[in-house]
Amino acid sequence: MAVHRFNVFGRIVAIERQGTRWDVRSVGTDGKRAPAGFVIPDFVGEDELEQYLFDLFHESAVSPTADIRRLP
């Protein structure tokens, strides 16, 4: 299963499909993963993840140039 990593306004999250649901984890500076504290609905497609994260967290942006970026 592919793991999708995003920088969400400075917070790194890893998202992986587990069966029919999305498993969302916060990634610490040490690489450890913990529950992210939010849910991505099952119906959100892989190609919609970045937009969904932006819609969910856009009010958390600390500057107008802050963004959500897909990471390698």
C-alpha cells in the first residue's frame, strides 16, 4: 500500500489506505508516527487528498504563503 506524505502548514502527516478507510498519522521529527487526531472520510479519493487537507486546515495557515505540499 502506498503511503502519501504531506506537509500540512508545517505539520508532516502520513496517509495510507487500510482496506476501505484512511489511516492518518502525524510524523514526528524523530520519524515516529502517532494518530493525527483527524479523520479523512472513506469516500475521499487518493487524488483528492491534498485538496481535502487544504479545505480542512486552511484556517491554520500562519501566513498567506503557507501551503500544503505532497512530499516524496
